[in-house]
Amino acid sequence: MSSSNKVLITGAAGNIGRAFRQYAKDAGAEYSFRLADRSSDALSAVAQTEDEIMTLDVADLDACQQACANVSTVIHLAADPSPDADFYSSLLENNIKGTYNVFRAAKDQGCRRVIFASSAQAVEAYPLDVQVHSGMPVRPKNLYGVSKCFGEALASYFADVEGLSSIVVRIANFVSDSDALHGASARDLSAYISPRDLGELLLRCIETPSIKFAVFPGISNNRYKRMDLSDAREQLKYNPIDDSFAILDGLRNYSR
């Protein structure tokens, strides 16, 4: 049986895992965390004193079963995030097999919900002048995006057939340091999500009840938006604060 407030984060030592763990602490979120990643050294730099840490290779199903034991919610971030990743040498093990193993283990261990970190790359082949809505068909532009489409389909299967609440978040242009917006393309600005907004989005995904399956965009309240936020606003009450275009205007004014 799952612990009512324990959250497992796979890939916790990555940029998003680090940012979310810090946001949850700052927000006073009343959860206990199990942080899992391949690198124990990297985890030590992320973990708060009260956190449980464990090394995890998501390509190992038995290890995933152990990681999901006594957990309520799984935030599955672990993956090869490169748009240029090779299918056979990386994506097959890390993004395909690893994602299946996490969902399989979460269901077997009685977890309440899996939050799957998908990517805007799952729909990136849409023209840039088309705003993508959550209900539109997937349209990946690279094999990394294809691997995320597989994860989205897997989330739908586990929700509809095996009864595991599953939420897909298509995380777009996550930028931990706003200074990196200098020189960003219009597309990257429209797909921007700040650490604060992503942290709040993931918390809303953990806390919002009665969602069987849903797909939400992972972007901030940008002046121009690569993906439509209507579903996230309505179902999650997600109200992002940051706007990449306003941030960039501020950076330009400051540098004058």
C-alpha cells in the first residue's frame, strides 16, 4: 500500500528535479520525498536533510518496484532529454523501457498517481504559427519526441485499462536562469516555463483530485504561447505568473 504523502521523483538530480524539490520546500509542501537518480553523488547535492535518496536505473524493473514501494505519487522525470538522442543506444532503454517500468511498478505497488514528464517535442512538428491544444494529435519532430509520445500513450493505457491515475505534462523550454533568455528565439520564448511556474504546476498535478487521465502544457503565462493553457487553468487551477517576453524586456532595459 502507498504512503499517503510520499512522493517519488525519478531523475531527481536533473535540472527540473532540483528546481521542483527546492520549490516544494519553499512552498511548505507537506510531503516526504524519495529522490531517485543514477548518480548518488548528484542526489546528495539535491536532497534536503529529511529526504530519502536512492540510486535507480529505470531500465531495471525490479529496482523500479523497490523505488515505488510505499509511495503515493510518482513524478517521472528520468529520461535522456536530448532531441538528438540515438534510439538504440539510449532512447530504447531510458525513455521507452524505463518509462514502462516506472508505470508498471507504480501500478503494482499501489501508487495513487503517476505524473509523466513529457515534452513539447511530442508536438513540435506543428508549424510555429499553430498554437497546440492538448486534444490535438501528437506530432513529434524527432525520435526523442517519439519516445515521449510512447510515454503519453502508456499513461493513457494505464489510466484507462489498469486504473492508475496518470497526468502528462508537456514540459517545454525550462530555463533555470532567466539571463539565458538573451538571444532566445520567438519559439523558445513562447515555450518558456520558469522554475516557479513549473514547481506550481507539478504541485497542482499532485494535489488535484479526481483526474483519471489528462495532458497539460508545461509553459508559463507568456505573451505568445506555443501551447494552449485552457485545460490546465480549468482542471488544475494552474495560474502561471511569469512571462518570458516581459522578463526579456526587463533584462534589456537593465542592460542599457
